[in-house]
Amino acid sequence: MGGSMRRIVPAAACAAVCVTVMSGVYAQEQQPPSASLELLTSDTKVSADGSVLQTLHSELRATNEGGAMQISRINLPFNTGMQTIEVLEAYTLKPDGNKIPIDLKTVYEQLPPETAQSGMVTDERVKVLFFPQFAAGDKAIYTVRIATPYPHFAGSFFSGEIFPRSVPYKEVRETVTAPKSMALRVENHAVTFSRAADGDNVIYSWHYAAPVATKVETTFVSPIDHEPRYFISSFKDYTELGRAYAALAQPKIVATTKIKVLADQITGAESDRKEQARKLYEWVVHNIRYVAIELGHGSFVPHDVDAILANGYGDCKDHDVLLQALLKAKGIEANSVLINSSNAYSLTEAPTFTQLDHVITYVPELDVYLDASIPVAPFGVLPTQEYGKPAIRISAQSATLTTMPVLKPGTASIHTTTVEKLETSGTLSG
């Protein structure tokens, strides 16, 4: 969370790679298109324990050399701590029908480029497919199988897909097959959906086609709030989703001996509870560096508080549980708050973590929200993007869907000064 919570769950991760590739192609030029997504199919089988087996097939065609440069290399993301990925077939298809298969010995594994640049500690990897003798007019075709035997939440499943209007999709067919005993809630927006019983299972099917890309105006809210999309989830509501996270995080909020000693050192002779909370918050903010660590289930499970202290770093979940443990040592109750840290201002109707990528802290008796992973935020002040959003407030006893307070008028302001000089030659500088 806060860079450490996955927005795309494992079952949908590889289907999303096609969107990523094609978005890159069409962001550069919308007329004429340099590539097209000819076919995308995804068949996901979910077991009662929440484990997942997905088979993904993709066909991408380059219409010019720019498109060929883009899609001649495909990165397939997966998590080595939770998943395996098998390339069943991959080949270049020439316009005359000639197939040139990828030598599977040349399928390399590496860190995702964005991860390597950010310094994140993660077991996220990508399988890299290089399509041989690839040129304009060719198709890059591949089929992969992704197994997720170790779900984040046992017995639960959630997934989804977003289809940006700026990307042309000739044909998309996706299915999720799950036991009847696993009641799944489905949300659809501009995507054709059907449901059918199949023995002890239910097959959920989606179809989407938009062969002509649409030029989309610049928006300031997340694509998940307005693009064609679907989501599916075994969580009946956000209360249940919050309790699932609490089951992983709450056991970490422990006032250990080291925590108690540190809390006493930080607060000293201070007896005012608000000032105690302020001192503890400021200590965490200034002494625990933010480092995103995603190993195995680390996207959702915080580290032990003593380990966070010893390391002197952690992600947003770690900042939250450490601050709560220090507050707990002084008898001050606090809650975890799941929230979106970017430009998403709504939650999916089918409860998922798609829009919940960050964790902050709430202190009920002081009615104050704290984001201890932001080193420049004074006590009681949040980054502007965290105000006015839906959030899940979590305690050991309950999980509640709430709305963050709205930023008060006059609280934040931006001042811009522009100086321009017009030369006699007509040159304008500033």
C-alpha cells in the first residue's frame, strides 16, 4: 500500500499487460493507429480456497514500424512469491500465414522496469517475450498459463479489467469459473456480461469490442471511475473486505517491550494525550524512512513492529502499525484506514482493493487522521489528495465504510508568479 498494494490482482495481471502495451502505442499517435489488439481471451478458474488458474491468449498486430517496435517485446508480470507463469506458445505470425515460434530458451525473467527505477524491494518479475523477425503487418501471438496457488486472502477472490477508450479492441472474451458455494458480486460498465450454471460451478462471462479508438479528453480522475470496466469479488461488502485486511494487520499491532520503552522515551513527562500522540507521530515520521517492500504476501501483511524499529524503514502499512503500537503503549486507541492515494474518488461497487492502495491512521479520541509515511505532513494534516475520499476505517472489533473529511476552505493554496519579457524581435521569454 502507498505504492505497496497491488491495484490489479494476480488473476488479471497478465490480461492488463495488453492494455499497457496498447496504451503506450496509442498515446504516441491516435491517427493512424500503429497497432491493434486483434484478440484477447482470458479464462480464469477459481477454487474454493481462493487459488486461481488463468489461461491468457493475446493477438496483437503491428500496422506500421512504430507499432512493430512497441509490440515486438512483451513483458508478462507475475509474483514469484505467489505465482508461477508458463508460456504455452508464442510466435510471430506473418501476413502469409507463416509462423516463426519464439525459442522458449530466450524467454528471460527480470525486474519490471518501473520497479528497478523506483528502488522498490519486491518479488514482482516479468517474463520477457521477444518476437522474432517481427515487422509491420505481423502479429505477436502468445498463450500463457498463470497459477496463483497462494491467494492473499484464503477462500476469497477478486479481480477486474479496465478497457481504455483510447485503445481499440477488436475482440475481448473473458470468463471466470467459480464454485457455486463462492458467491461472487459482479459490477459492469459498458461491457456485455452473462452468467451460466455449469454443474457445481458458475461461469461468469464478459465480451467487449471497440475496434475504433476514441480520442479521450484529459480528465483529472482515475480511469477506473469512468472507462468501460468490470469487477468481480467474493467480498459481500467493504465491511467484510476491511475485516479481511484487519485479520492480517491487527496481529502486528503489539506494544512489545521495546515499543513500550520507546514510547516512554519519546513522550517523557508529557501527560496531555494529544501532545503524546503528536510526539509519537513526529518520531515515526522523522525516524522511519519510507521503503516499499513487496515480498510474497507483503502487499497486504505489515512487518513486525520490532523489525520495523530495527530496520528504520517500512512502507505505509508498517508506518501505520508502528504508530498504532506506540500509541497503544500509552493507552491511546487508533485505527487503520484504507484509502486511495492518487486520483480515484469512488470505490468499485463489487468490493475490491483496486481503489485502495494506501494505509493511514485514525485516532478516535482526538478525531484526527495521520499519514505517518509522509515526512512533511504536520500532525493532523494530510496530503491534499487524501481529503474527501471514501475510506475503510478498521479496528480490532469492526470495519466501517466512511468518507474522509473535506479540506477546509483556505487551508491549502497555490501561488504562481509569471514574469514574461517581450523583445522587439517578437521573442517572448519568461
